[in-house]
Amino acid sequence: MSKVQQALLAIAAFTGVSGYLLYMLGIGEHHANPLWALGTSIIFLVILLVDVWMFFAISGEDAFKWDPES
């Protein structure tokens, strides 16, 4: 398994766990409340930033190669 595949697997696992925790907190039930909506949008942005950071931290220089065999 290449580093890029490992990074994508880690991102999928992290995002899945984050989504499950948000679901368990009942985020969807409070979408009409402006404070909950603001907090949720910040949380989604943080999850996205962590996903991008994880990808480049795990894959390293392999993320910039066109041919994974080289």
C-alpha cells in the first residue's frame, strides 16, 4: 500500500469518526439555530483542514509524483 493510499485511508477513518461523533451530538437537529450553525461550520472547516494536513503529513513527497512507481 502506497503512502498516498495510507493517507486517504486515514482521512476516511478520521472523517468517518468525526461525522459519527457529530451525528451522536445531534448536529442535524439544531441547524435552524444560528449559533449551532456557526459552530458546526467552524467544526466542518477544522475537519477539512485536519484532513488536508493529514494527507500531506502521511503521504509526504509521494503526493507530488505523477507515477507512483517512480
